[in-house]
Amino acid sequence: MATAVITGAGGLVGSESTAHFAGLGFDVVGIENDMRARFFGPEASVRPQLDELARTHPDVRIVDTDIRDLDAVDALFARLGQDLELVVHTAAQPSHDWAASNAALDFAVNATGTLNLLEATRRHAPEATFVFTSTNKVYGDRPNALPLVEQESRYELPEEHRFARGIDTTMSIDSTLHSLFGVSKASADLLVQEYGRYFGMATACFRGGCLTGPRHAGTRLHGFLSYLMRCTVTGERYAVYGYRGKQVRDNLHSADLVRAFEAFHGAPRPAAVYNIGGGRESNCSMLEAIALCEEITGRRLDYEILEDARIGDHKWWISDVSEFRRDHPDWQITYDVRAILAEIHEYNVERWTAGVGALQ
């Protein structure tokens, strides 16, 4: 039986990948040590996702391994050997803001951890497909130089602009403010590309916009749609950072992303790089997302719009997914923003309101 290793197996994309590839008949080995709880506190623990995977996919093996430990990673991959057919690397320190508080740990997890996984794959399963969840933060704040036009509820690009359908991979990653998170992820991104080019390995960098879904343990520092819906449900106050709430993000459901991973594994090639997100089919501004949350829940969100934006934060990001569709034309986006938010609400509302009291 073909084996797949999923790192960050309890996270949003990791748990989606684990369930998906187990369902396809892979022998799935998940790497997970719940660093998310260390980054963001116990409320962000991936334990609920791991418990669900244990119930629904009891054959999945979860190993408590730290990807920063090269010897441990190498020993695991050595045991799997040539049966290893696919590596889906989703483990990361995922927060733009958190990275500034501990740059060394951020870099060790995001960059060194990725190097360890690439090297172990090269040594023990060089024919395996290596999929990496990169980020649009590799472009730094360069998107903020686009000639955006302010509209009533969002910023937009003029229709005639070359990136009006979305930003593609021709955008430069140089001479721009990245944030320390962006630097660690860009380092990993380049390593994944280099192992593809230099060693001929089948590697792909998926530079995601906002990746989301019902299993996302959203917190103030990461996972904005999930956290936004949670605040709307529970009455917690929500802070919008800058841009008058008109900043735009595209949003891709984790299930649609994982189907893209499957498509790439079906037709892999060395050093592929794709911008991936909801594109023109699934995007919103903060103001538009707030309105949708209020509509779905029937509740008003208690929020404030702060004057200052986060350092290096994007004012507008929509991914051009045509490059991926060119190589994998059968892949489609099946969720728009409203459908994503409705599913987040349905999946989590009972848990979020447990012990809080009746909704007003």
C-alpha cells in the first residue's frame, strides 16, 4: 500500500489532507506535536481534530515528532522507505504577527523543518511527490503598490490592470517588506523549488491566500474567517487592523486545496510553483465578511476598526489560479465565501456556545 506522510496532521489543511488521502486508500502517517497550542494557547490546540481523525480514520498513524529534529525525521522516513509515495507538508508557525515575538523559533519550524523533510525524502524516497503549503506572504507587501481604487465596501483593481483577474507568480518577491514570517516561508519555498530543480524531485509550492474551513481553530493572530465567525457567535470583540475594513482577501476551502494536492500528485513535475486561493470566485473584504457573518448568525458583531494596519499586511490579495488550472484543468473551486462561512458556523456553533449561556 502506498504511504503518505502528512505534517501538521491535526491542523486545518493537515487534517483535511489526512482524511482525504486516507479515504483514497493511502496508508497515512501523520506528524503532529500540537505546536499550535504553544503558539496561540490551549484554545488553538489541534486535539479536537486529532480525536475526530481517530474516530473516523482509525488506521491513520499519528506520530509525535518535531520536524526541527532531523534525526527523528530521518529515522521515520527510513522506516517508510520506498513505500513513501507522497509528502504533504503543512506544519508551520503560521502567524505573521507571532513570528516577530520569536523569530528564531519561527525560522526553525518553517525553514529548517522544511529542509529536514526535503532531505529525508531525498535520502529515502526520492521518487515521492513533495507538496508544500507556502504562502502569498513570500511576495511581502509588494501587492500594496498596486493602483487600488477605493469602493464602498472594498478596494479593487481597475479592470484593465494585468492583475485584475488575480496576482500570478510573475510578481517579484524582491525589494519588499516581507515580515519575519514571510522570510521564513520564502526560505522554505525556495528550498522546495531547489530540491525540485537540483535533485529532480517532484515538488510543488502552493502559495496560498487565506486557507480556511470548518476545522480551523481560528485565533486573533491566525485564521481570520473562523475567528470572525466565532466572535460573531460568542459576542467577543473583534479588531479590524487598518484600511477602513476594506482590505480584500480570497478564501479557499481546505477541501478544495487538498483536491489540488491530489491533482498535482496525479501529474507531478519538478519545482512547480502556484498561487492558490479562492481567486475571483471566492473573495471578500473585511466589511463584506462581517456582513455575511451577521447574516448567517442573525447576530451583530461587536467590532472596531483600528487606524493602523499590521506591518506589511496586504491591502488587496486575489490569487490568479489560471496557472494551476492550465496544468490541472479538471480542478474546480466548489465553495464561495458564503458557503465557507455557513459551514464554519454549522460545524462549530454548538461547541463555541457550550458554557457561554443562551444567545441573546
